[in-house]
Amino acid sequence: MAGPHDVGIIGLAVMGGNLTRNFARHGLTVAGYNRTYTRTAALLAAEHDRAHPGRGCITGVRRLEDLVAALRRPRRILVMVKAGAAVDDVLARLTPLLSSGDIVIDGGNSSFHDTDRRVVTAGASGVTFVGMGVSGGAAGALYGPSLMPGGPKHAYRSLARLFTRTAAMADSGPCITYCGRGSAGHFVKMIHNGIEYADMQIIAEAQDLLRNGLGLPASAISDVFAEWNAGELASYLMAITADIVRAPDDLGENGLLLDQIDDVTGRTGSGRMVPQAALELGIAVPTITAAVDARLLASLPELRQRLARRFAPAPRPMPQRRAAVRAIGEAVLAAKICAYAQGFQLLAEAADVLDYGTDLAEVARIWKAGCIIRSEFLDEVRTALARAPGPDHLLQDAAFGRTIRRCLGGWRRTVQRATAQGIALPAISASLAYFDTVRRAHLPTNVVQAQRDLFGAHGYQRRDRHGRFSSSWSVASTTRRRPKGGDRHG
Ligand code: 6PG
């Protein structure tokens, strides 16, 4: 085995394997361990067959003890195993082998609650545990991911020295930043994934409306997405969907691959954590929740088939192309702004309440490249968040305000059209309802307050004076009226 290695990686599946190769190509010496050695051997063999600068920088080890022995101190070990019990299992075996000052980094999509717990457990042995979001899928891991580490600042400095060169490069610099104290790294990645769910669902809804509402053929839809991708809606997800919608079936004779793909969605749970955290922190994220719900509803195919037979007909296309397509584009942009406003509001709350101290503009910056939600749009988000004093909600930003005003008519027409045709737009319409709620100075929740006071004496505040009030509601409640035929219960 060569001299002390810079970094250890545990878990050499797609993400861990590609990060290992990425690190090696950037001149880091890496010791890799996988539960089953066959995967390690396959990685080494594949690297051996390739001629590139990183060749020879990877050492495969068969035991965790060998991994620990191979590393320079303080050791830096990146764990890339499935979020959940597997991380605890690795930590239980690894921590007793480590020394005080060593750093273990979890690069999976772990729950921030789990990270908080692991910080304490590892800390008891003097080991620093860092939660780090890693985004970009297989290609990102290989060619440059967006990296979102949190935890103690000293650990970040130590990691940044190694990882910065391996991260994606945006026009504003490498896509790595200090996300904040404690479990901030995993919280930031969770928000990324919630926004990812929303972005994907919004584009899917636009596709549905273009196809089933306007009757556009796949090639035309692909062209629309490509056109949007050349403008203010430019993003990685828009670009790949332009290709997806026109891809021919690679197994069949004719037709589109998309038509053969079952609509039951896979999910590893990373997006679902956002509504859970949002409820815990008391922040509404209805666009993201709608995207999560859409996946849950998609996973009920039998029920949907039965109800489709019962409540058909399927939507009839109502062609009326140009203006309607433009309106859908406006709805997509406005809904996207709402999703980001919600995600960043939740992150701002966590930065405050959970004491992360996250720099929100920096988060927008490191999402500009490498990650799944990368887009031009993130420049505007960053600019808005960096303005001093920054808006405490993206909808308060003047530039986003102008965009929303410009898109509002098309957004409403799109939701109206879809509703008339019986095509659900869960994320786009949840965003509109969100906007129409947060822009109202007075909401009908005064009725809810009155109801609560009437039946529970919960009290309420008045608009015209200070203090807390409760009324003796002497209304002749219909519930007290005697039922027809007499009240048998007295
Ligand atoms: C990323 C992605 C990735 C996530 C997949 C699948 O940033 O690279 O967010 O981490 O695992 O997108 O997520 P779901 O299975 O929850 O759709």
C-alpha cells in the first residue's frame, strides 16, 4: 500500500465509486472500502483500464481496519452508503477504530435529525461527524458535484482543502460552501431535494397540459421545452425533459419511450422530509408538499384505474396554441418562484431557530452548477438573497415581484384552462393558491378564530385594539335547535 492516503471512502456504489474516481483525478490519494470486495475490485479494474491522471491514486482495502491504517491523520473519511440504518452500522464499526480529531463525513441524503444524533454519538469518542449534501447524480459525482457540508468550522476548513478542487465550477466559483453549524449541510441538501421535487413536478404538469390540454405532439412539446430552456426558464431539468419527451422507445418498434414508462414514481424519501420539517418549524411549503403528494397519489395505480373508468372521460384537447403555450410558460416560472420562496423561507427559519447560521445567498450560489436544480434562475435568487437587507421572503424582492406581475395573467389562465379540462396541476395551482394567500392583507382565517373562540373560548386578537379578547357568543346556534320530531335525548 502506498504512503498515507488523503481521504477514505466507505461505500463504492455509483455515487461513492464516482466520487472516488473524481477525487483521484484531482490528485487526491484515496483509500476505498466497500462491504463486498467485488465492487472494490471492479472499480480498481475499471480505473486500471483507463489512462488518466488519477490512475494509481486509488487503493482498495478489504477491512475497515486497513482503511483506517491507510489514512493520513487527522483522518478524513467520507461515508457514501444508503441513508438510514446503514450509516449507523458503519459508524458503529468505524468509530472505535478512530482517534480523537478524525473527521467522518456522511455524504448521503440523511435526515438532519439523524445527523444531529450522530454528531453527539461520534463526538463522545472525540470524532467530528459532518453531514454533507452531495448533489449531481452519477455524472455530478464524477465530473463535479455541488457539495453542501455543515458542522464545525474547523472541520469545514480541513475538508475544503481537499474537496474544493473536486466540486463543480460555476461562474462565481467552486460549488462548495460552509452551510452552517450542526446538521446544516443535510438540511440544505433536504431543501435542495424539496425544490428538486417541485421543479420536476411543475415541468411534468406543463407537459401534461401541453399534451393533453392543447393536444401538442411530442416533438412540438420538446421544441417548447427547448425554447424555454433558451430563456429565463433555462435549467438542467428543463433541458433533460426536452430530450425525454421526444425520446423513441428503445425496446419497442414505434412510439415514445415516455409512453411506456409506468407513472408510479420512485422516491428514496429525500423530498418527503421537507414537508415534515416544514410542519415541525411551522412554515408552509405547499408547492413542495404538492409535489410530494403527487408522487404519493401516483403510487395508487389500481385506485386510479378504477376511478378513471368511473369518472372518465379523459380530458379533451382544446387546441388554441400560441397564447396558451406562452401562458403555460408563465405559470411554470411563477410556480417555480413560489417553490424557491418556500424552500428558502424554510431554510431561513432553520438557520435561525436551529442556529445553523446559514448564508442563504451562498447556498443559491453553490446550486448554480453541479447539482440537479442548477439553473440560470439561481443567479436571480442569489442576487435577491444577497441584497442588504435581503428580503425575508423572495416574493418581497422587487425583481421577482415584477416577474410575478408579468406572469400572473398567464398563470391564472393556465390554472383555469386546466381546471375546466379536468387536468390537475397540483404544484402549479398550489403555488397560485399560495401566492393568492400570502398577498392578501386579510384572510378568512378570522372565521376560524371566531369558531375556535365560540366552541373553545380560545380567544382572538382584534384589528382595532390591543390585547386578547374572548366573546360570549350569544348567537342562536343551529346546533342547539331541536331536531325535527323532537329531541329524544332531552
Ligand atoms: C441529487 C439528487 C439525489 C436523489 C435523487 C433521487 O441531488 O443528486 O437529489 O440525491 O437521490 O434525485 O431522489 P428521489 O428518489 O427521492 O426522487
